[in-house]
Amino acid sequence: MPLRCENRKKGCMMNHDQGCQYTSGAWKSALDMLGFDQSMSGRGQCWDNAPMESWSGSLKTESDIITVVRNNIHEVESALFMWIETWYNTRRLHSKLGYKSPDQFEQKMAA
């Protein structure tokens, strides 16, 4: 979805660990072509990537994304969209946001 976004700003960051799929020349070339900056945690420095690891952990434990077989990428995209937009951003309370959902936090900051 971020790749299809018309108003994606230059310098969008792709943050990940140092897995072989992310250090490959093909991955780096694809990021360059799409205008993404690459950000990796340091070798053996897992806490560098802690926010992303936390989000991935929430996705795996709070959704059915890895337990339900889906037939194609569109079903996966739909399941991810539904989890993010109907649960994670709108109703899930985050301790780092003062026990508000991201939507509630943004509304408070905009006021």
C-alpha cells in the first residue's frame, strides 16, 4: 500500500533487521528505485529495531494473520488492512500514548 500512495514523500524509511533478504542487492536496488531510504538495526543490536519488532509481535499475537490460510495476496492485504484500521489504530490502547489509541492520540495532538 505505501508503494501505491500518490503523496508518499521522498525519503520514506524502510526499517528492518539485517536478515539476508534485506541485505541483498536486489532488495537494495528495489528500495532505491522506489525512493525509500534503508534503515537497519546494528548487528547484534536488536533494541535498535525494537519499535518495529514490537509492532510485528502485536500483529502476530493479536491478529489471525499467521493462523488463517488465505488464498491470495489480496486476502492478506485485506486482513492486514482490517486489523490495522479497525483494531490497532482505532481501539487498541497503547501505553506509550497515555493509554489512548493512535487515532485518539492524533486527535488530541491536533486539538
